[in-house]
Amino acid sequence: MKPTIKIRKDNLLKIILDKFQGNNSAFSRAVEIHPNHVNLLVTVNPNTQRNMGEALARRIETAMGLPLGWMDAPHGAAANFFVIKAVPVDLVASRALISCRDYSMIEVTSRWETRVSSKVTAMENLSVATVVTAEMEPIITNGATVVVDLGVKGVGADGIYVLSKGDAAFIRSVRRNMDGTHSIEAANPIYRSEKPEQLNGMKVVARVIMQISEELL
């Protein structure tokens, strides 16, 4: 049987997902908990995560209209949905992409999972993140919520990639040319596009799968 602290975390994630569409900020307002505290409770980073105590568990139950002890009992996850969590992003890559600001997770339908699974390295490698650069505007806006595949470590199919080189990180559209080289382009004209040969010295952090609009959450 899972320890109580793990059950409480599972139930916290379930509440945020089911009642607040994965929006940590909306949950924190409803329960009157500081957003940073909520982020520490749901993070997957073992170095910063915090466990939920007795008092907070009872406070959440009261705020959500749940019976006493609900947070301490397993309730399972929603059926027919796949959960994509926010995974900590590499420090260098955080100059272009950070762990999602507002969502600790999003849920997608099994139908979406089936459609996408053949196009990604593994569903477990997907993460929800926040873009913190205007390099790909108007295609991907600064502050946008995106789903990325962290399992991609090289350029294969044409697409939008999170790349890093030294202390720099950026998001670029990468496409293969007829001569075997690659075009590395920023959609926003105020940012420079890299020369094809520069891809050799770059590290692929992730591939952007899609930008998520508020209407989809």
C-alpha cells in the first residue's frame, strides 16, 4: 500500500486535474494557498518537493467540500485519459523553455494519445512546458503552453526544436534540405537564423509537439 504522503499527492493532482483542468493557480486561489506552495507540493523534482501535512489535507477537504479523510484514501485516476506532467527542464534550456507556469499536468484523451503515440519517442517522454522567448512568434507565442517530447535527442523529421549550445538556448524551426543540410530558422525576423553547419555543435533538448490554446484546456 502506498504511504499516506504519496496518496495525498496523487489526490491533490487528481483534484487539480479534475476540478481545475490542471491549473495550479486556480486551485491555489480556491484553497487560499500561495501558488509557490502548491508548485512545491506537485513538483516531480525530488530536491524541491514538499509533502502535504495533516492540517493542509483537512483544509483542502473542507475547501473542496470533501468528506473528512478523503485526501488519505486512494481514489484512482480518471479513465480514458492520459496525463502529461510538467517535467523540470534543463537549466540551460530554461533560457527558452521552462517547466509549465500554470499547469502541473494536462490530460489528453485516449484518442489523442493513439493519434500522437506513433509520432513521439514515447508518451512518457512528453512534458507540458512554457515558452519564454519570442523567437518563434507568431507561430509559437512568448508565454505559450506547449507539449514537448524530451526523448528527442537528434533532428529527424522537420519540426520545431528546442536547441542549446554552450550557455545559449533557443527554439528554432529545423527542416532538411535537398542537399542533406538543415535550415535552422527563427520565425520572428528580429532573431537571426543559424547557418546549416551550426547544427553540428548544438544539443537537441526536445521537439515541440504542439502549442495548447486555452480553449483546449
